[in-house]
Amino acid sequence: MLDQKIIEQLEALAGKENVLTSKADMVAYSYDATADMPNQTPDVVVLPTSSEMVQQIVNLARENKISIYPRGAGTNLSGGTIPLKKGIVLSFQKMNQILEIDAANLTARVQPGVVINALNSAVAEHGLIYPPDPGTVATATMGGSAAENSGGLRGLKYGVTKNYIMGMEVVLANGDKVRFGGKTVKNVTAYDFSNLFVGSEGTLGIITELTAKLIPAPKYRRTMMGIFKTIADAGNAVAGIIAAQVIPATLEIMDQMTIKTVEDFAKIGLPTDAKALLLIEVDGNSEDVVVNEAEAVMKVVTENNGDLQAANTDQERDQLWTARRNALPALASLNNTVVLEDATVPRSHITDMLVACEEIGKKYDLTLGTFGHAGDGNLHPTILCDKYDEDEISRVHKAVDEIFKAALNYGGTLSGEHGIGIAKMKYLEDELGKSGTNLMRNIKLSLDPENVLNPGKMVPMQEV
């Protein structure tokens, strides 16, 4: 527990209204959206309102050896914001201003607490979009998504967060404030600091401002649903679409378990007898190109034994994407614990991974549904379980081990978009090797030698 003098100093720095100490507040900030993780209440929550205030708080924390946990909306799925060593949670909900929209340079400058949907609403009047769209796009913040390098439904064609962060302002563990990058399309000055801090999960520095790239909103789009009798046919159709040199804006998959659950949850008329669905959208600024790509997609779907339905109205399109975004909340309604994983493989192995997830669920007698961004090989095997059933939880842990082992065996990776946090640290050496984890540790220690920033996350800190 922090000395009351520290609390008073924080109140003097940030204002009493921005320092939370009640038991209810501490519980509210003791967890994030990740299931089966340890909960830990912080000593205090501070809501900074400027980067200078963040510097002052960091200096106070460093001098008193107090841990700091930067936090956006807490929608991350790897335990990345849990305050394991108590200390200070820095919540950026009050640093939520869009500082500039520069349509001429296709950029926006924002504070970290800006919600992604709010940015897209603001730039829409200029005919622009910010493409990264994680499933929690209505609540996820720009700072949090940058710290996690979030992906989303449009990742196949448009990329992930790191492809859209052109510059930033960061407060380091020593209290220094640094800026790098900016509005220029080309910038190879010095190290690529933006890509170092994007995806660093708050372990290297605290993001206090971002310069984001915007793109023109596509004028035309076609949305389709492929309905399959086997999950292998759906996986083969994904590979076939890419092999046909069509890169859809979105190419999403739901297995039968997910289809039935979403239909029970949302009642929008999904075909519950299907073994798998592909939700596909092609877009662009040329109507002819979009029509040709849609026809190519239709051809691949039918060649892989799929039936095709097209969304003919905006309402039908919105229903399909509502169905996909409802996958997680629908599955979560089935039991008291949802273990949502993030196994990613090369696209050529998407069928293998889909089948592996199905077999692993059966092997351990678990309720397992798989959905995700099939076009970029990023699957979300989701296990529904009872956290009070020790035997079932033991089987869940064994299943998760096998899911990640399978992903790595197929040349994949531990995380396509959810990050490492606490949840996947034990697997890091399996992918990076000892030298790779040592390199991560050395970078962390060079920027944060006292391990003040988000300790216990992402970087294993045992002796080199």
C-alpha cells in the first residue's frame, strides 16, 4: 500500500478529481478483458490530462520505486494491463482529444485516449478512414491499440496498427519526453522508433500522442457470405481466393459452433446447419475492379463446394458484420469463462489449423468455437469453460498448449494481434529461442533499467 504522502503528491500533481483510491475503483482497474488471469488491485489510479503531467508522475514513481501500468480501455486480451505489482494505473480516458485532422497530408494527430470509432467519425466528413478496426473498435483507444499493435477485420488488405502510425510522443521511464516521426511519407532518420514502441505493450515507454496515417474511403464494395458443408472446404476456399490474387478488405470465418451461438444470440438468419461460413468483402475506388474481384471470389467459393449469398443492401451487409462482431460476446454468454486465443499461421496452412483446433477441442472434451481473420491466417480458437471446475480448467490449459504448438509447427506465430502480456510469455522462447528472448530483455533493461513500466508483461525478466 502506498504511503499517504505519495497519494497527496499525486493529488497535487494531477488534481484530486483525477486520483482514484476507492475500493470500487481499485477493483474496476484490477483486470482487463482476458479470462483466466490473476486479478490484482492497484494502489491508486491516476487520470493524467497532459504529457507534462505524465512526466511528473513517472518521475515521482521512479524516485519511489513504484510500478506504473499505462491503460487505455482495458479491452486487450493477453493480461497486458493487470497491475501485477500494485502501484499506479495510468488511465488515459481524459487525454481523448483529436488534436488535428490534416486532410491535405492524410494524417491525424491524436491523444492516446481517443476511441478509434470517434476518429473514424471525425475523418469521415473528409472522405477518409483510419483502417485498423479491432473487434472492440467502439471502445478501443488509439494509445491502447498502438501499444498492442492491434489488427482487426480489415487487416488482410489494409494491414495492422503499425502500418498506420507515422510518429508519436513518448514519455520514457527516466521521465524524458521524446518525439519522432511525423507527417512525411518518407522518414528514415535514425532508428525506426515508431515501430519499436508500437506493440511494446507499455513496457518501454508511455505513449502520449500519435500521428496516424489516413486513407481515402473506398467508394465501392461487395459483401458476400460463403456457406460450407465442411470446415476443410472453407479453409481451402480462403487459400483459393488468395491464390486467385484477390485481396479482400475482409475475409472472416466462423465455424459451426460459432454460427449457432451467434444466431441464438442475434437472431439474424444465419444458416446453422453449415459447418463454416466465410464473410467476404471486396472494395475499391473502381467499380469494374470491385465487380471483377467479387466474381473471382464467387468462382472460388463454388469450386470449393460452397453456396454463396450476396448482401444486396446496406442493411444486409451490416447484419453480416454485426454477426461477426457478435462472435465473442455470443460465445461469452455460454459459460462464466471465455478463453480467447490468437493463433496465426501462414495462409497456406489455414485449413490445417482449423482442423487442428477442431480436433484439439474434441480431444480434451471442451466447448471450442473458432472464428477469426481467415484471410491473414489469424484464428481465434475460443474455449467456453467453468472457472470453478478444476478438471476442466486443467484440460483447457493443455488444449491451449497444443493450439500454440500446432501454430508454431505450421510456421505460425504466438500472436497475430492480441499481444503477449502475461498470457503467452511462457511460450516466447519456443518461437524466438533463448537469444531472441535475451534480446528483448536487453532492450527492456536499456530503456527501463528499474523495471518500472508495466512489469511482468511481455518480457521475461529472469537473469540473462
